[in-house]
Amino acid sequence: MNPAGELLIAAEWDGLGVTRAAARNSRPHAAKLLIGRSVDEALALVPALFTLCGKAQGLTARAAVAAARAEPAPDEPARIAAERAIAAEAAQEHLWRLLLDWPALFDHEPRRARFAELYRRLASAGSGGAETAREVGGQLLDLVAAELLSGFFTVAREPSSLAEFASRARRGGTVGAALADLLEMGTHSPPQGMAALLPGADAATWAAELGGVPDEAYCRAPTWQGAPAETGALARHHGSMLVKLLIDRGHPVAARLFAEVVDLSDWASRLRHPLANDMPPVLDAAPLGEAAGLARCETARGVLIHAVCLEGDTIADYAIVAPTEWNFHPAGSFAREGSGWQAPDPETARRHLTALVLGLNPCVPFQVNLAEAGHA
Amino acid sequence: MCIGVPMQVVHGDAVRALCRGRDGAEAWIDLLLTGPQPPGTWLLTFLGAAREVLDAERAARIGAALDALGDLLAGRSADVDAAFADLVERGPQLPEFLRKAPTS
């Protein structure tokens, strides 16, 4: 059994479109490993387990424990360092998708050298000083303006049609070309409508919503006010003019790709100006009852929640609610948008399904298995 | 919740290496982010690519954490304490010559 888990997509194409698509998510409920351990052991274990998002996971775990112990909030230098580390990690994850995965899906050359160069600089920026972070933040903004979205910066008005949107996107390098290809695949308004988008809520609001450390069933299929919701770049940027235009014109998958580029700009801004007044905190925490605390952290893939209950110096209960479980909830965004749309051939169907999964940005390896009706 | 897997380089070239996991499974790993690595080097891998170079101690710690997670998933009662015996970051220790209190 793969301890890291995986996401298996099983879909069926009937000659006209995809009639059925289901996601099986075997991502492990790793928080169980923390229960019964001392706080120090648990805090050491978290970054060892979640090595690829270790900064966000480790800092969120510490913040949740601090809230449970009613410790004062970290001072400003510590909060600045935390925001830079989380922003650098988030930008790395977005670059992986934007420069490697999305171009490859549409047979465009992945930007491997550019990706490697920026990834390494972000690794040093996350643990380095203010100057390094400002510099790499500027490089990311340049990347967005000059290489990803250049076609949208040269004309003041918004595109008047999807054809014009695609044409402008193509002026933006391989990511723009992938976006244009996605648009030209056609409209895919989900017949059941899109899932709700998770609102930006602070840790105190989350603590009030959850009322205590959530159980494993909640962590596997989380809900906001009783309903599934989508988290991630689209939830954060659905109000952005061009993202909204894509949603309104029936292109939620393209909207997610565009929102990811906008989101990369936000993380770049956080690297340059952490704790800015016009942006919500990336990480905060709140008490969750007696000897319990909750921390909320924004990550590239969406909101990450850690909730902990202590008995002295021992972890009595622990829960992690991660973005993948929101977006691949049995009644969530993938379930609503994965089926019920037209595709002229299996290859187009597979590509569209893969784009949907990429846009929902799972944190585990995924595989799309498409069967033709009658051959499943 | 991105979980990377430590693998050790068996042999390779400038762009990829055949790597072996702690369970003996082998896979070709992209070295875009790390550059070429000599045999024996531990790499943190995810989706067929090396994310970073690990020292042997960190590779063992991550491996132990994944073993325990695998046991948990398989329904086995993982010997978590044994798996993580050396995992906890101990506080910094004073050098020997500073540990004794001054006698005068």
C-alpha cells in the first residue's frame, strides 16, 4: 500500500461525452499518528511526514498547539518569517503546475529550466532574509506579467469574447497557450452547477464552525455550514475580473488555471511585503475550547486546518483538514463537474478530465482511467 | 498533504537517476531540481522527480515516519515508538566541557 496515498479517477465515455466520473481518494488520515504522543514528538513528526509542504504543515501545527496552550501570538518578526516561508512553498507548488504540468497536458514544451531556476531561488527565499524574498517575489511578478499573462497587460479593456480571451492568452507563453487550448476545447458549464466556494474565514470563525476537534469522517469529507465547498486559487480569486468572466462564460476549468496565475502573483506580493494590511493573514490560530486550539493556514492548494486537544503535554486528539478532501469531496467540485459533458473523442475527454483534476490541484499523485461505455 | 518518499541513487546521468526506495522498489527519477547526484545519495522524491537532496539521517527519519503510516493504513498496530525513537529533535546539548558546574 502506498503510504502517501493517491487519487484514482474512474470515468466512462459513451461516444458523445463523459457520463460518469468518480474519484477514489486514498490519502491517509495521518493525524492519527500524532495522537498519544508528546507535543514535542508530534511537532517533530509533522514536517517529517509532510515533507513537500513541511513549512505550512509544521507552522500550522505549532500555531494550533500554541492556541491550545493559550500562548500569546508570535511577535512580528516571527510572523514575517512564517509568511515568507509559507509563501515561498506555495509559489513553488504553483510553479510546478504552471510551468510543467499545464503545458505538458496540451503538448507544449514545459518550462523546465525556468522552473528549476525559480524553484531553487524560492527555496533560499523561504529561509533567507528580506532582500532575497523581495528579489524572488519581483522575479515571480515579472514572470506573470511578461511570460504568463502578457497578452492581458497590453490592452486596457477586458476581452469582449472568448475568442479574444484565447487570442490574448496565446501571447503569454506556454501557460497562456495551455489556457487558450483549454478555452478552445469548448464550454463545459457543469449541468449541476459549480460547488460553493469556500469563503475566506479566520481561525476564530473556523473554531466556531467546527466547535471542537473534528472527527475522521469530517476530515475525509469536510463541509462548510453543512455543504461541500471548493478551496484553492479559484475560491480566493473568483471575484477577480477575468476569472469571473471565465466562470460566467461557462469555463470553470479555465477559470481555475487563470486564478492560479493570479494566486501566484499574490504569493509573490507576500514575499515582497509580508503582513500587508490589504491581505488577510496567511496563518492564524484560535482557541477551540478547554486545552484545545485550531490553526488555519492558506496554502497553494487551499485552506489547511490543524485542530488539537491536549492533556497536559500529550496530544489527546488531533485532526488535519486538507484541501484535497474539500475539492474531491463525494459531492464536491470534482463530483459535480466530472461528468455530464460532451467530448468528441476519448482523448479530448481524458484531457478535459485531467485539466479538471489539475485545476482542483490534489496533493497526491493522480491517475485518470477512462473506459468506453460497454468496455468498462 | 504532500508526502515525499526518500529514494537512494543507484546510478544515473545528468538528468535522471535510477533510484531505489527503502522497500527495494526501483524507479527512474528526474534530477531537474537537484542536478546530477552520485550513487548512494538520498533524494526526496515525488511524482518521479527529486525535490531535494537528503542526508542519510533525515532520509531515515522520513522513512520511519512513512513506515509507521504504512502500518497504520494496513491496519497493523504500528510500533510507533520504535519507529520514531530517534525522530524527536532534541534540544541543543552543551559541549562536555560546559556541562559541569564551576567548582569554584
